[in-house]
Amino acid sequence: MINQSLTYREALRIAIEEAMNADERVVLLGEDVGNYGGCYAVSKGLSETFGSNRIIDTPLSESGFVGAGIGAAIGGMRPIVEIMTVNFSLLALDQIVNNAATIRHMSGNQVSIPLVIRMATGAGKQLAAQHSHSLENWYAHVPGIKVLAPATVADARYMLGMALKDPNPVMFFEHVMLYNESATTPAPEDCPDMCSAIVRKIGTDISLVTYGGSLPKALEAARQLAQQDVSVEVIDLRSLRPLDTDTLFRSVEKTHRLLVVDEGWRTGSLAGELCALVAENCFWSLDAPPIRVCSEEVPIPYPKHLEDAVTPQVAKIVEAVLGLLKQEIVS
Amino acid sequence: MQTDTNKIQTGTNKIHMDIAHIKFLFKQMLRIRRFEEKCAELYTEEKIRGFLHLYIGEEAVAVGIMQALKPEDAVFGTYREHGHALARGLSMDNVMSEMFGKVTGSSRGRGGSMHIFDVEKQFYGGNAIVAGALPLAVGLALANKMQNKKNVVVCFFGEGAVAEGEFHESLNLAKLWHLPILFVCENNGYAMGTALAISESEQHIFRKAQSYGLAAHAVDGMNVVEVESAASQYCNSIRNGDGPCLLECNTYRFRGHSMFDTQLYRKADEVEEWKSKGPIKKLKRWLEANDKLSADELIEIEDEVAAEINQAIVFAEGSQLEEISDLYLGVYAEEES
Amino acid sequence: MKILTMPSFGSDMATGTLAQWHVKEGQKVSKGNIIASIDTMKGLIDMEVFDNGTIDSLLASEGEELDIGAPIAQLRLLSENKASASNIEKPIVVNILGTDADADTDIDAIAKANINSTANNVSQSKQEANTKKEEARTELSEQSQDAQPNKPLFVSPAARKRALELGLDWRQLEHGHGPAGAIILQDIEAAQNTNVQSSSQPENSLQLEKSLQLEKSLQLKTVSQPKAITETKPTPAEMMRQAISANVSRSKREIPHYYLQLDVVLNKALDCLSIHNANLPPSKRILVNALVYCAIARSLTTFPAFNGFYNDGQYHASDEVHLGNAISLRTGGLIIASIHNAHRLGAVELMDKITDQVTRAREGGLTMSEVQDATVTVSNLGDRGSDSIQSIIFPPQVAIFGIGRPRKMPWIIDDEIVCATIVNISLAADHRVSDGHSGARLLNKINKLLQTPEKLI
């Protein structure tokens, strides 16, 4: 099967299937994961393969079934809890932040919670304000959980398995615009580990750092900028907690400039955290202020032209880079 | 409060208890009572800090329920869980030490009064979010079922938790998935300062559970024997695979919600009335009336309890605080499993 | 005796008011009795007693507000009595420290003292660190103020770091190519490439040293260390050139120059020299410049307004004349080599000095003091130079002489036309310190000395 292509969603499905075949402790719980085949068709067909005991359709009780996932992990299972989208995860925030994140440390390192919570995230489908959030930074804020944002088919394929082997609670964010992305069937070498950032494109003039659904936009912007003789280095964070600061700092020390693309709102964004880290650690290497392209500070609107105006776009990224490199002479 | 017995598919109606066992129950309750009283004193002296929620008056519930449990069963509690921890068999030294915030505490001193954990004793806290532990308990019961373990999971909570969505989600899931879990609602009439009457349209908690299809009824939470009896029946039924149950225990806390409580929300004579039918008093009266407890025996019990508590204080006082350099220990697990 | 103290009912509670006593002195109490009502921000809370005994004395009055832990009563405990089963003894560890009454306060006092001293140490060392930081910052800002009196100049961190590595003073650049005219990396690279020098002026180079050192010490630790510089370092001459060019710009801006010149007849001087040089090898011969320098140096001893330093609105005349000789380098740079105490040297010694300095300057071997402390400068373009030079004063000096090339001219001496060798000596001086009248007298003095050349040898 050489040169076969795989979509992001298919990659996830294969990963879940592989994990469930290898370890009978792995189960999948979530709304509509079974009979419906998954809201984003990730778990399509799995119910037929594994049965309703292991592919569990839950009622609309986010707090209940996320908490149950935590309890099941405590009890020796390896559950994958699917929250349909990050928008609904707010109903389970208490269980995630007050239980999953705290119990190991709070109990004096006694209790283990080997749990993976997957959810779709992001905007771009004109789903309006309540269905378009990017709240990865809220979770990345909390010690005790790990937060991943696979942006490529390879990462979708292999990071999930790694997350399941990790003894900590791991949040796994799948951007809605990535499900249909396809690539040639990846090999395990394409996904080195769970916590490293990867330089997707080497460059010298500026470090363009991003994660998740913004990666394709960043790469396209880099392509366009290359035509204007601007050499952009694109970094895919992959892991939002912990952050691979080594890769980040090495890049900025080389290029002397930073631009972060983050679909969250600018205020309190993860991009802000990255800029602060770079300002703290790479200050003397900077030749320009660290800047960010984020979503405009409005609830994400429904009509396409407004949704596009709010969220990061290729043109905005290009403009931001050129603006940063623009030269002025004071007369 | 009436007890409304639901039909339970069990073998026996009453369990047989001998005097030794009843005396054991008495001592267990007294032990908790004296411990809590001592904690109150230590708290006013600022030896114990943060919040302190005393179990005084409710001892019969924890003690009664624990008799029905085996070591492999699991317990989830609330922030008012000292009594449950002691009744479950956690060392008083470790519990006291935990309250003092010392590294020898059951959670290395990190949790304090509200977060007592002991995985060996299958004691999972200690949770400060009202109703926060119910979904966890459901999850552990789910794990047990999936792994074909016959263990029971017991989840304690107050009647205040019933207002939270998680109560309803958890009972629904438990019944839907036919889980081996016993929900124990300690109904002491007040959620902090809010009386049940002004918070729930349906004040009989067991009826809510019945509406979800659980076997459920209410018992006199001041009667340790009644509590043990009901718990045993339900646990047998659960081990039998009959699905989740809820036991409502009507009880009363003699102290405020926490130490810093002016108790403006209830009348002093109500408190006195409940004190007169408190669980320890009740059982003591019964034992004495039946010549089963002499004055000397009582003194002996009190002395033993006092000695254990003293020893726990000495242990706690003499223990070290956790090294600050260990701060990050346990934020994440290191090893793959 | 046990001291009963104001109880804590919660972490929010800092004080409590003893609203009402429910016991009297001498009253027997049992464990659990309510002995007082305490008023807190949340309202009244009952205070219980935890031991059996008798109230010995009440130490607080109704209505009194007290800190948590403050004594409010004394309780005489019931003596050891097995019958009173609920009398739990105080833990042994407490009793070791003394009587019951003192025990708690002792532990607390010791603990508090320990905590306080630690806290003091921490806050002290914090303060010290902060003061040091403040001092460093003030020093740095003062210096940058000295260097940049008027305009705030932006420089990127990368540019600053590169300048540090190259030993360049970025403050010498007026603007850069970054946003809002900020100096960025490329400006430093460009500056380095045009052989700019760091500083030759004494004050400025000292400032530069200091501020460069300070910048080094204020540098934050980076995750990966900067790579070693692989470009070739500029020669000291090149670095000095930069400072001179910056200095002349500043000089033209700040110093109100006035210009005088005098044509001096060198006939007697030349005659004197040809006699002196007659039997000497070329290396020992004195050139006429040495005579001129000597005349200038000696004249300046009686004209202090032309020999010294003008700084911060004040002029300080120098007792010595350190004559700065402007030496041009083959690489295109210019260096001012100072001849120390030139006023005490004869033309022979001056000649030696000049020759030696020119050689060493061209080899890059001048000492620090030779390039730092000239009190006045002489500029001389030599035989291939122009007839006259109008020079620019090197601040903080206040005068500069320009020596034109000696040229043969028809001249009127004693109403007769003669063939004379004329040299134009110009004087540019700082009008804040001197005026044309004294400048003219100075030039005339120099002329006079050159008419008795044998006294200068």
C-alpha cells in the first residue's frame, strides 16, 4: 500500500483502533461515539468492531462522564473520553481542573489518572459564537494535565497512542478544519515524541510559531513570503503543556524575531505566554518586538466574511511579518 | 422524617449483631467524636488551618456504612470526611498529621482537612467541590464492572449535593450502566446555612433516586445499627449484581458547617433537641440500660481513645513539613505504565 | 494553670471581640461548656472550654477586641483524676518547654522569632539586591544621558549586543534603519565596516568602558549562549577614527569657534636649523615643525585660556602643555598623539618625540595615555599640504593650531621686498573661554619666539 493517503480523521480512528486492540483497558466514552459513528466520524465503525461495552455512548452529561472517565482511570482502565467540542468541555471544567489536574499532587502522589480527553476545537465552519471557541490556553494554564495539539496527519496517527501510554491526564485537541486534511500515510518516524515542537520549515528571518489549525495558514504564509525574499522559519508547537521552549528559544536566537499565530483571542492568549517566554529568555537576541496574530476580541460571528475577519488568516500573517521587517529611516 | 422502605431483593432482612460488635460500634463513634472535639480545640489554637468541617453528631453514618465494606471496596467522601477516614481504618496518626500539614500526613500534608487520601485503604478523599466526587465514584464503579470485579464503590455526600447537576448525571449514569455503587446521602438538613426546605422541591432524597430507578430508602442516621443493617443489605445486593442503590441517612450536625459559622440559620433549641437523640448518647443509653456497659468500661474506652488522640498529636507535632524542594513531586507522573 | 486565649474560628479572622462572658471567676466549668460569646465579622460565635476546671480569672473585659491568641482567662485545671475521663492531657512535647501557661506562647514565640528573622534576612538581601540594581541603573542612565544629552535613541537588543561584542559605542550613531529610527543589527554591521573607531577622547572612552562593563553585567542569562564572533576585529586606529569623526561633529555643533591666522617669517628659523643640522645625519636633523611646535608649547604657558578642558559649562586650564600632534595614518585614519609636557622640551627632544610617535602611530603602537590627554592640538598637513588650515577643535580642548606649508613668497621687511619663507599659523579657539584679542596676542607671541629660534633648540 505505497503512497496511500490518509485523512486526519482516519488517522485518529486507526490510532484508537490500534490502541484498543493492543490493550483491553482502553475504552472510548463520549456522546454519539457509538451508534452515530462520532460527530466528526472519527469513531465510525468502531462500535461494530468493539461492541457497546468498549465504545460507550454517553448521555449528554459532560460533567458526569468526564468525571466517570477520571474515576475509571483511577480504577485501572485506560479510558479515552471524547467531549464533542471544547465548547461543551466547559460543563466538565470542574472535573478536569478540580479533579483530574489535582488529585495526584493533592493526594501526595498516590493516585494515578491515566486518562485521555479528546475534543474538537476551533472556528472556520460558520458555527457562530458558542461553537467556535479555541480554549486550549485555559487548559494549558493548569498544572497537572498535559495538553496536546496535533496539527498533522502523522501527529494524529501517532500522538494519540503516546498519550494513552502516558500515566498523566492528557487533553488532546483536534482542530475542526484539520479533519479533512490528508497526507501520505505517515510512518512512526514522522512523529518523534509527544512533547517536542517541530520545525516544519527552516528559515532565517523570523520564527513563526503556531499550533493546531493555524499550522496550514502559517505554512502558506511562509510560502508567499518566500516569494518576497523573506525566509520564514515555521515551528509547530505540538505540545502546549509542556511547551518545548528549547526549540523555540533556539529558533528565535537564530532569527531574532518572533511572530505567534494563535486562534485564541489575543488577551490572555497562549501567544502572550510565548511572547513573555521569549522576552524573558531571548531578550538580547531580539531585533524586533515579539508580536502575535490572534483572533479579534469579539465572539466569533456566523457570516463567513466576519468569521474570516475575526480569525487569523494567511494575509494577516503575511502583513504582520512584512510590517515587522519594514525598514524606516528617520530624516 | 419517615423511613420509606423500598422493596429490595435481598436474602435476609436484618443482620445479626452481637454485643461485642455493638460495643465496637460505640467505641468507633466515640473515637471519632473525641477526635473531632480535639480538632476543634487545635483549630482555635491555629494548629490546624484552612477550613475545618466537623462530623460531630453524624458519627453513626460513617461507622455504620463502613461495617458493610470489604477492604477491596472503595470510598469517596466530602470535605467532612475525618470520621469516614477513621472509620475506614486510616491511621489516626496520619490523619492528624495531614491536618497539621506535615509530610507524614495521609496526603503528605498537601491536602489538609478536606483532602485525605489513602489509596491502600481505597479511600479516595476528601473532595472540596460539592457533588464533585459523584462522577468519580461512578467512574471507578464502571472500571470495576469492566474488569469484572465484585467490589462496591461507596460515595458519601450531603443533601446539598443533590442540587448540583452532577448528582443527577451520576445517578443516571449509574443506573444506565448498571453499576455496582452505593450512594449514601447524609441528610443533615442544612447545606452550609441553607435549609433543605428552601432548596429542594422534593425533600425526600431517596425519592429522587427512585425516580432514576435506583433501589433507595431512608434510615435513621442517628441509629448506627439501623445504618449498618441497611448498608449491609444494599451492599449484598450490589455485590449480587443488582445495580446501584442510594441510602438516605437522616442525621444532624451539632456544630456549625465549619468552625467559622455563627449558625444564624437555625435555632438553638433545634440543636439541643437533636443532641438529646445523638448517636453516641443513644447507643450509650441502650448499652447502659441493658447492663452492657459499666462505668469502668466507659472510662477505659475514653482513656484508650484519649491516649490514641494524644499519641496522634505528638506524632503530628513531631513530624516534619514536606521539603519545599519536593514541591513538584506528583504534579505529573514520570513513568510510563 | 491554663491560659485560655482568643480562639481562631477561621483563616479570615484576625481579631475577635469578647462580646459576653458566660462564666464568672471561681465558677466550675466542664469540657464543652460555652464560656463566652465572641463577636466576629460574621456575627457571634460561642467559645467553648476544652478542659474541666475552675475559672481562676477573667483577663479580658466585655467589649474588648483582641488578636487571635491573646490571653482572655486563666483556668485552674482539675488535678489528675482518673474519674474525669474527658480530661485529655496536654501533649508531652508541649510540657517539656515549661509550665502549661508558658508552653504555647514559648513555642509560638520561638517559631515566630525564627520566622521573623528568616523573613528579615530575605527582605534584607532582597533590599540589598534592589539597591545594587538601582545604583547600576542610575549609573547607566546617567552615562547614557551624558552621551545623549538630547534625543532618546532606540536600539534593538540584538544591535546592542553586537555593538558590545565589537567594542563599538552605538550611541555614536545618530539614527538607524529600524522602526522610528531605531538602531538595529544592520546599522552596527554597517558602522563596523566603515572603520569607525570607538573613542579617543578621555572622558568618553572611560564612559564607554564603564557602560560596556555594566551592560555585560546586566545581561540576562540566555538559554543558549551566543556564538563566538568570527569577524576580524578593527584595529585601534580604525576604532579611534570613529570617535574622532563623532567628536568633530559634536565640536562643530557645540563649540563657538573663532578663527585667527598669522603669516610667520621663517627665515631666521631656517637659517638656525641649517646651522644646527649641518653636520648631522638625516635621522638627527630637526625639521622646522619641531621649532614651531616648541614655540607654540612655550607660548601657551602664558596663555592658559587656550590650554585646558571645557566640561559641563566649566573651563579648567591645564598647568602642563600636552601638545596633541595630529598624525595621519596610511589606512586613512587620523590619530592625535599627545606629547607630554611639550612646554619643557626643546626642539631636539620634540623632534625625537614626534618622529617616534609617528612611527609608532603608523604601527598601531601608541599608548593609552598618548592618545588620551592632549590639552591642545596642532594640525599640520606637511609640505604637500595647503597654504593654510582652518581646523576643528577637539572637545574638550578649547584651541587648535593649524600649520600650513612653508612657502617662498615675496615679503616686505623693513620696507624692502625680500624673498621670505612664510608659514601660515592658524588658531581656532573656543569663544566661550577666550576672545580674538588674546588669540592674536598668542599668535604674535609664537611669531616672536620663532624670530629667536636659537632659544628654542
